Amino acid sequence: MVTGGAGRDPGRVLTEARAHSSAGRLGEAESALRALLGGEPRNVEALVLLGNVLNDLGRPAEAMPCFERALELKPDSADALANQGNALQYLGRLDDAIACYRKAIALDPAYREAHHNLGNALESLDRQPEAVACFERALSLDGDFVEARWAIAMSQLPKVYADAGEARRCRDAFARELRALEAWFDARRSAQSHRAVGIQQPFALAYEEEDNRDLLRRYGALCARLMGAWFDAQGLASPAKRPPAGAIRVGVASQYFHDHSVWNALVRGWFEQLDPGRFALHAFYLGAHEDEETARGRRCAAQFHAGGKGLRAWVDLILASRLDVLIYPEVGMDPMTAKLASLRLAPLQLASWGHPETTGLPTIDAYFSAQGMEPEGAQAHYTEKLVALPNLGCCFARTEVAAQFPEADADGPLLVCPGTPFKYAPQHDGVYAAIARRLGRCSFVFFVHRGRGDLAGRLMGRLRGAFAQAGLRAEDCVRFLPWLERPRFHGLMRRADVFLDTIGFSGFNTAMQAVECGLPIVTREGRFLRGRFASAILRRIGLQELVAQSDDDYVRIAVRLAQDGDYRERMRRHMAAHRAILFEDLAPIRAMEDYLAGAVA
């Protein structure tokens, strides 16, 4: 371990720290840089590099003082400004990040990384044309800049579409760019191509109610090809099947070993209920945030690996664990998960519905889903072998929440619309206007997701258009609330009249919470897993009458629930009497155990 500081050549310490950082030995890089700064607190280069390491460790709040001090010492440091922008972007302060990048570019117009990261910030704000222009500028400065070329393709898909026509045009543009990307990554560029994989992903495809298997198969094949070239260049070998001995070693690699929908819906049940006598659970926590749920995971795991690591460090750790099975609960939401899942790190590799879409990866063998959620012929939607576990496919724990009731000034029936803005497809905007037209006075409550008022604003703009076509003003009955913590969200749902599930991409955790709060749900059963969560929940408790078969049917059910107090109360009583069946269901766990044991054997 490097122990730089007074008495050591600062240049050599910086070189060694960069080597540690590049190899993913982030803890060693941090120690070396802190020791160096202990003796040379005015070393701007060391301050910037330490800030970058802290960013990579998932600690951007700690990184900020490094960049601020560097800029005090050298206000015209384009490097400090650009990397401060990265920390601000991690912290969600996108406008501030954009300002930093623009200042860095003004100081150094040829700073390719600043152009690229400015594009990332603009893309996060759904300003796609501006973002693509930044990526193209970065690529013009370096024709082999793999991250910029990758980003051009991935940025064809905005988060919130202006209309249904834009969704189709963007989908076609992504398909064209994916074909071009496959050809662009030739043998000459293979040495650095792994850096691009997963930095942006076609996440938005899932929010269109279309069969994405063929597109994602091509995308997954490209990811596996590029990561496979890196794996071979590292001199690594795929793991051999381990001789039977003791408990089956099951690894779970996830960004979300904390209070998060993926943990709550899926992973917590695995860690609490899989038989520890048969299965030894190895957690690979790729994230940084820790809370009580992280501590719960640590208690349940045979091995719990956490802390910021680079790609090679995670790969070495997973391979050294000699796993029989490796499960990725969510693929498509995080760069490191995408890189790892594109490799063969265990003899049997599976995904699940933390991101409810096929991965398209040839390295993923099977996909855990649920019998209650899949339509007939669902195997055709997956590149993996579909393993549909009983009922809802998970062991979901009850949520013990002391509800806090926010102030409510609802005018007429209160209808909660809990989805993030990108879950609302433009072709269904007219549903809300139709409900309002039939109800007259009413209040729809939507939410600003994690401070992303830009996305909420785009959705509100679409709703204004849909309401205007119905002769109404959206402002009279639609409002957006800040994202609520769970106690206040439960308080709102206990006070509300109707829960309007998103059409095409349903909610699971929110629907389960609505059932706990006794709030009647209206949903429409979708064509794919991602559109069938709430309908599976309602069918499981015998309330299929609340599952609409069309948009018109959705409007009819919502209006009846809002207007007919006796009917609404009947639904509440039915939920209270039957909801116990949804929670702590061990049937999916026992089926998962049997599948894993059989597959490994």
C-alpha cells in the first residue's frame, strides 16, 4: 500500500495514486493522496485527483471541498472546474454542474472530457439535441473517444416524450445508431471499448409498451463483445464449475443494498428467507449509501462485500469467491452492473425484475419472474430462459409505517398518480382529461421525482394539451408535489380516494403500499411484465374487477370509485380482509431454492 507524504517525491506519489485509481484500488489511492496532502496541502493536482477518487467511491459530498480548495488556489484550473462539475452532477445539482463545465470549456475549448460530461448533464435534463451536440464535439476532438461515441447512440432516447410520434422516431433513431455503433467498435478500438459499456443505457426503451427483445439482444451482444475483449486482455479465465461441497454459493451483485424498491421487492426476501443451510449468500454491494436495510443485508449474508471498487477489483473479488450462481436483481440501471453482467463470472448467471425487461445479454442464462405477472407466451419476450416463480414471485415484507398526514386542499375526489414522470406514455394522457371531464371537480396529485422539476414540467406540458382538447384546464385539477418520504406518502394515500396506476409500466412497490393503506387501485393490464405488476396484485386478492381492459374501461372504473362512496368502501374492506396473502409469501422462495439446486446440480 502506498504511504506517500513528506519525504516522498510528490510526482511519484501522484503517478502511483493514478495507477491505483485506474486499477480500481480506490482505497489505496485515497490513502496515498491524503498522506501527500498532509505534507503538501496546496498541491492542486493532488486535490483534484483526491476529489475524483472520492467521486468514484460514491462520496461526492466529500469530494466537493477538494475541488473548492483547488479552485481557491488556482481559479483558472479547467481540470478542477470540470471535475467539480462531476461531483455536482453526482449530487443532482445539474444546473451548477453545467455552469462548471461551461467555465472549463471557456478556459480550454479542446477539453474533450468537459464536452462529454456537459453532454451527460444535459442528457440527464432530457435536453437531447444539446447533449448529442456536446458528444459530437468531444468525438471531433478525439476520433477514438469511446465514451462519446457510445453516448451519441444512447442519447437518442429521451426520458419524457413530447408525443407518441416522437417515441417512434426516437426508437428508430436508436436502432440506426446501434447498428452504426456495432461497426464503429472495431479491433483497433477494442483496448479501451470497455470504458463505454453501461455509462449510458437504453433505459427508456422499457417505458414504451413495445417488444424490445430484438433491440436489446443486439445491444447485449455488443456489451458482451466489448467486455469480453477487456476480460481476455486482462488474462482472466471464466470460472469452472465447482465440485459439489457444502452450501451452494449464491452471489448477488446490486447497486441497491439499501432502502430502495429493488431491495424491498426482491433482494430482502432472498437474504432473509433462503435456507442458509443450503445456500451461502455472497453480497456484492456496488453502491455507497448505507442505512438500516444495508445492516440487515450484512446480518443475513455469509459474505458481504462493499466499498467503492473499480471494475478489475470487483471482477477479481467475484471470481475469487468461486460462486455457483451469480444473480443481478437489476440490469440496465447502473454502469458497473452492466459491465459485470456482460462478463461470465459464475457458471450460472441470472437476472430478475428490479429492471423489468430482458437484459439481452448472452452472459445471462435465466430470468426470475413471476407466474402472476407474465402473460401467455412470455418466453418470447426474453433472451434468457424465463423462470416464473409462483404468485408474485417474491417474498415481500410488510411495511410498518406511522403515517403522517400532509395538508390536503383537494377540490373533490383526490386521485393519486404515483409514477415517476417518465412512466407516463403520451398516448394515455387523454385518460386523465376524460376522468376529469366526467368527475367535474377533482384533484390529481402527481409527483416531482427527486427534485427533477424539468421532467415534471414536460409531463405537465403534455397534460395541458390533453386537457385543452377536452375543453378543460389542467391547472384547475392537476398539481405536482415534491417526492414524499414514506410516512407522508402513506398519509396521503390513506386520505385519498383512488390510486391511478401508470399504464404500460405499472408500479409494484407503490401498489403494495396502496393495498396496505386500503386505497383502491385502478390499473390496466399491459402486454409485458412491466405493465402487469398492479394487475397481478389485484388478481391475487380477488379484485380483478379493478383491472381495466382498455383506456375507456380504466376511465369508467376510476370514475365509479371516485363517485360511489359505498363501492369504494367495499373495495377498502375487501383489501383489508385479503391483503395478508400478499406478504411474507414463502412459495416463491421455496421454488427459487428448488430451481437453483437443480440448475447447479
